[in-house]
Amino acid sequence: MSSFPSFPSPSEPGTPMAASPLTRAVLEIDEYASGLGWDQPARLFALVDTAKLRAQEPGLAAQLGLDETPGNATSLTPIEQDELPRGTALDKFLGTIAWPDAVVGCALTVERLMLPPSAEGTVPNGMNEKQLAKWVAAHPDRQEVRMTVAVLRDGARESALRLREKDSPNEVLTGADLVPGLAEALAATFEG
């Protein structure tokens, strides 16, 4: 673990109140990543039960600024992990992760280029991954997007998508199945 970012509590302005602890954690991570600006590397977070963290690691909880607020009784605390190794494919890196039992979930925030569904029919056939990435980067309808995806050991999932052109907390799309492939890759870090 490299750094312990200060995430806004769910009651602070800027982070909308959400129904589930997982949704709140995803929105907190999205807001944190937003504060760092765009063109950032992927970031991996362990998700821990806030109440258990306060009970078992009071020093770390104090360092993270976690208070005894009753509203935080069922919350999750994201803890940023060391920077992902440069030059390593994300799927290969995720395949090397094994979480300790205290980690109840994990999240990843990553920036990507996307095309609207209307552009899918125009993708040239026979391109390798590198050629396809170059083609998408040059496409006039491309969109830069930051995806924050989280999974829990029990299978729960949540995602947040933020378009660069609509970079506002009020424009963040959330849903459990927005980035299913990345959610599957994160869930696999808890298997075995």
C-alpha cells in the first residue's frame, strides 16, 4: 500500500448519497480520481469494512481520517494500492493479485477511449489489438471515459463511468453491469 488518500465521507458535499456501501465507495473513488485530473494511470484499491478497520487497525483508521460517525457503520473504505507496473497488461497484472482475508472487495479506476455503438459497424476487419487502439484513437467520434469498477467477495458489483467531455459529479453514470469484462477480471482476484 502506497498512499492513503483522503476520501470525502458520504455526507460531504460532492459525493452524492447512494443506497449501498459499494455504490458509495465507487462514487468516492470516482470523485478522488476526478480530483487528480485526466490522463492518469490505472489505480487499484482494496475495499475494507470500515467498522472492522477501526476495531482491528485503529492507527491506520486514524491515519485515514475515519471517524466514529454512526452513518459509517456499514461503509467500505477504499485503500489505494501501489502503482500498477508500467508495461504490464492489465489482465495479466490482475491475474497476479491475491487479497488477504481482511479485504472484502476491490476497485479499479482506468481511463479508456470508447466509440459509440453506431461506430461498431465501421471497425475494419483483421486488425490486431495495437492497430485497433490506434484506429479508435483517431476516430472522430471517440470519447474519453474514466471507468471505476468495484466488486465484493460476495459477488456484488458496481461501476461508475465519467466522460471527459461531461466531467461533472452530476454526469456520472452508475450501474452494476456497465463494464462486465473488467468486473469479471476483478472478481477473479478473489478466486483460488
